[in-house]
Amino acid sequence: MANLTSVGGVERKIRRTEGFRVRILRPPDTSRRRDVRSDKQKMPPYHYTNAADGEWTVRKWKESRFHPTYPGFDVDVLERSGSVAGGLTRLVTVRATYEGGRG
């Protein structure tokens, strides 16, 4: 498979494309949900170039974009404060936490 990248590279591309930070995690069926090391290699790149619709929920983004691209991994969508956004939170709401600040 060509053009593989690191977990950190995927997280950065999602931040630039989607307008929010994420934390890629080990699958939920393992004994502990833990961060995957950011230097882990051989991840497919995040191939989307436009942000998902702001009316999408976090859950829909995960099911439509993240999980099909990264099967076997889970992801937390993070608000600017570092809090994990709930599954029913709209992406426009998550993105709004980043407005006017650094993050």
C-alpha cells in the first residue's frame, strides 16, 4: 500500500481538514482503550479534502469517515479544551470551541 503515514500525521490532517483535533485509540474490544502512539507507522492517509457537514454528529462522522478508513481503530473527537465530544454533538458545535483561540 502506497503513501502510508503515521498516526500523528493522520491526526494532523484531520485537524486541518475537519477543524477539530482527534485522538486515535486502540479498538474498543481490547482490554483498555488507550492512545495509539503518534509515531506508529503504516496508517493510510486521511484522504478527505473538505470538512464534513457541520450538521453531522460526531457519531455520523466516525461511522462515515473514520471507521471505514481506519477499521480496527477507534477515535475521540476533542473539543478545544481537550474534552471528548459526545456522539450526538454536532460538528458545528465542536468546531465552534476552536474559534477565536489556539488549538
